[in-house]
Amino acid sequence: MIEKVNPQHPDKIADRIAGAIVDLAYTKEEQPKVAVEVLIGHRKCIVIIETTSQLKKKEIVTIIERIAGKMKCDITIEKQDVHLSNNQEGKIRCGDNGIFKGMPVTDEQKKLSEIARNIYRQYPFDGKYILDGEKLIICQSNAYQQFLQSQFPNAIINPLGGWTGGTDVDTGATNRKLGSDMADSVTGGGLHGKDLSKADVSVNIYAFLRSQQVKEPVQFSCAIGDETIDGIPYEDIVKIAKEYIDSIGGFEKLAEWGLF
């Protein structure tokens, strides 16, 4: 059983804004430290940023409007805590405490991901999809109902009827759809809105990729300041995660669909 949401779901819009802000920080510094939280809905967007980078509110507004449209923006930008900054002095170390479990993606999960992406190509609007064995639930806004029914004759489609979706209907917040992003993988923290020094990003990605490689579950824990995880330097974990992020086009792209 698995759920996916598409990039126009309000929670994904929040994740995408957070990811785009992290992408921006990486244009300012080679190894920025940044953590972003976004709450959005009903023509309002609240963003709180802690960072070492010189980010400007005007740049953040531009990102919000590109992804979510015009709305009232409340933006707070604060310097990163000095103790957290000192943790990274001289060497890349684990930037957070956490627990992480990577799980191989199942055929069912791959199937729903493909269904969600194919529907989104036809209807790039807010959507949520659930697959439970043979039971498929499709909630897709602004969709031609007869088309969906013809493609998925046995599916439950828009149980409450047609709807418009988006942030005018619902609110969104960062890291509220981790099941959609990571399938059965388990984490103690969110995947989005953080730089690569944060274990929530790098170790989550590493654990997920490692589990696909060995085709079995993997589990890791870490403490802030750790220099090795899974017997390899944390710096190498960061490099593996960076290569993955770069391969898909950045943190905003990661936020669109997650890891599968």
C-alpha cells in the first residue's frame, strides 16, 4: 500500500519552495548551511530560514511567486546558530542527530509512481494517488473525468466529484509527505529544505540508495559531530548525496517527487 502526491499538491509546493531556497544558497556558497520551513495556503506564504548565506527577501519572494503565484509573503531570515556553525569548522561532520532506514522500492510503489507521473503529464494540477493491491484511488483536480475513467476503469476517481485543488483549497507545509517521497523508508527527520551537511538529507539519500543497491533494508543512526557512518567518512556520504541531487537537477527537483 502506497500513496503519492504530485508536484502541485500544497505540501509539495511548500517542499519545492524550500528546495529552491536551498538551491539559491548553493549559488551563494560552496557549502552553505541552511534550514528552511514553509507554510503556505489561501494566498499567504510564511517562510523561516536559518542560514550562513546572504539571502535577500526579494529573492525569496521571486521563488515563491514562480512556484506558487502571487501571494502575501511573511519571510524571516536568521543567522545559523553559532554552535551548529562551529560543528562544521575545519571538516564536514554530521550536522544532526538522527535515525534512518532505507528500504528497496517495491513493484507496487514503482507502479503507482509511474501512474502518478503519467497522469500529471496530462493534468499538471494538484493530485493524490493511492494503490492498495488492486485498489487504486485517484484524486486529480481539473481533470477530464471520462479520460481518467477510460484509462483506469476499475479505479475510484474523485470520490467527492470534480475539484480545483491547490493552495486555495488546502494548506501545505514542508516535509508533510515523507511517505510519498520515501515509500517504506523511515526517518527521524525531514528530507526537504536543508543543506547536505544535515543528516536528514544526506543520510536519508544514502540509506535509500544503499538499500536499492543491496536489495534489502539498511539502518543507520548518527549523532551530531559524527565523522563516519556505515564505516565511511561522513564527507563521502555528503558527496554521494550531492551527486544524486545534481543528477536530478537540484533540491527543488528532489522536492517534486521525492526519491522514487
